[in-house]
Amino acid sequence: MWRWLTEAGRDSGRLGAFVRSATSGIAAFACAACLWIAGCSGNYGAPPTVPVKGRITIKGAPLEGGAEVAFVPKDQGGDRRPGIGRVNPDGTYVLTSHSVFGDGVEPGDYKVIVYPVAEESQDTEKKDAGPVESPIPEKYRKPESTTLETSVDEEDKGADFDFDLE
């Protein structure tokens, strides 16, 4: 009988060690997963930004989609990223620069460009990516030729950045 109790005690010791080992492994995995999620999501480490939104019009009428607007930093050699946003059918846009939708741009001076983009097609066939017809004048499509400029300051949070293309 003594021998049976001794063997049972050893077996439960092995089982206890296994349970403790498995629990420790699960806890370590859970901690690693939490750290990974915290480190790989959000806007961590990105510089502070100012939300930028507004409306693009052409001679007073809304630019009806099919375009993007970009705020390109004037100091091209700096570390600031451009902010880019899709123009909605009512002419409104919201800029994103650090992968969080609507985060805006860092404070600073920008050239503003507005350029046409092809509407997404439901066709699965690849089409020739030829020039896109657009009412946007050529001069607004490139940083070298645009006459649109703006400054974004921290006090501009909530302000609209509206531009009328002539």
C-alpha cells in the first residue's frame, strides 16, 4: 500500500508540474500577445498631428469625387509626411498621414495638390491605366506648379481647410 501511495504521489507531482508549466506557458503567450498588439497598433511613436478636413470646389461648385487632395510639406528634405485624403462626392475630404484615418498632418507649411484618380471598377479584367479625364486644372496637380499653399498650426484643430480651384 505504501508503494501505491508513493507512486500516486509522484504521478500527481508530475501532473501538477505539467499544469504549472502549461499555465506559465499560456500566461507568457498572453503577455507576448498583449505587447505585440500594443506595439503594432495605433499611432505610437508618430509625431503629434493636427486633424485636417475641408472642401474642394471648382469655381464654387463641389469637386464631385474622383480625386485626392494632398498636403505636401514645403521643406521636402524634412521628416514630415504628406497628408492624403480622398475627395468625397460632396467635395469634402479628411487627411491621413500616419496610418490612422483622419489623423491629419504635422504642424507646418504645405503646398496643396489636387489630382484625379480613377474610380474603382467592379470589373475583374485589368484595364489600360490611361489618363483620367478630370475638371481639375493641370496647375493644381503637382507640387511644382500648384498655387495653393497653407500653414497648419496646433490652434487649427477643428478648422476647415477649403480651397476653390479656378
